[in-house]
Amino acid sequence: MHMKQLLLTGLLLVTSLSLRAESPQPASANSATVPVPRNDWIVRHEGFNSIAKKGGVDLLFLGDSITDGWAKAGAKIWAERYAPLKAANFGISGDRTENVLWRLKNGNLTGIKPKVVVLMIGTNNNMFNSAPQIAEGITAIVQEIRAQSPASKILLLSVFPRGEKPADAWRIKVADVNQIIAKLDDGAHVIFLDFGAKFLQPDGVISKDLLGDLVHPTTAGYQIWADAMQPKLTELLK
């Protein structure tokens, strides 16, 4: 009798494990919307928090290495055009939407209510997420900014072209992302601006004079960015 009970118990256990293995697993979360920090930039993140706590930021640039580059290839233009406007640059090289989202939820806006937030993010998500997922991550960032600083205007920039030629898979994905996030423009609090075509040659190939490594702007590229953005930025800062 004891042996029969052991056999029955074993059979039930095997059956239970089998059914559990065959049960459908829940869909994984979209990684682009799950806030995640990076160990390599915690000190820099805390530096941004310190800047925010001091206040006095009217214009905030938020993004990845393309935004971060205003301190490098775009430094002269920044000093002339944006520094006088009480601007701060919270761009970090390598960041994806989930990293920016974490930064916002952990102090990057604490102490400031910028008149305008210039947001451009998403290119680093290309190798990890689909276009709808990337757009969802960008949407989450926009919503977080709106929640923390509802009076701020968000100048949402299109993701810059990526992939040398028009038929490149990444170029197509970026275009799909931009098509989706363009719908976030409500004409009042969120303004979408797409000037990516200015970085292209007439045949649609990226100009290396403007995006030197086919991703990051050269000094001439930052000038293109500044000039293309200026009319709308001036309007929003009033």
C-alpha cells in the first residue's frame, strides 16, 4: 500500500510539472518602458540631480550621446546659443529610453520646471526593440515629464536617420518610430519636430559631413540642428 501511494504521488508530481511546462507563459514586458539604471553613470546621474536641485534651468536637453555631443562637437554653438538661455544638458552616451526614464524617476527633474525640454532618444534601442516598443518607451518619457512638470513644453525631436542608405533596415525602423511618436504632438504641450532630412544628400544617403559616423553630428551637423530647431524653440521659450 505504501509503495502504491509513493507511485501515485510521483505520477501526480510528473503530471503537474508537465502541465506547468505546457502552460502558456506571460508575455514579457517591453524593456524600453521598464526603468533601468546603469552602473557606469550613477555618479554623472547624481551630478545632474545636483544641477536640478540648484534650480534655474529654463531649457533642458535630454537624451543619449547625440545630445551629450553638445558638450563636444557642438560646444561652441552651445556656448553661443543655449548657455545664455539657462540651459542644461542631461544627455548621456549609450542611454536607451529605459535609462532616461529611470533618471527622470530618480531626481533629474527634482528642483526644476524647465520652460522647454528638448527630447531626442531612441536610437540606441534599435538593436533591442521593435519600432512600436521604442515609440512606447519614448511615450513613457513624455508622460513622465508631463507628470512631473506639467507646465513644461516638450520639443520632441524625431530620432535622427540611422543607416547610411534609405533601404537600410535601421533607417526604415527609425522612420517607423518617428511616424508613431509624431502623433504625440498635441499642439500645446508636446511639439514634434522632424528635420532628419537635412542630414541627407539628395539621393537619401546620410552625409558624413553632417553625421560623421552615420549617427553622431559633426560640428556642421550641430549647426544644422540648432538652425532647424531655432524658430520653434524661440516660440516655445516665450
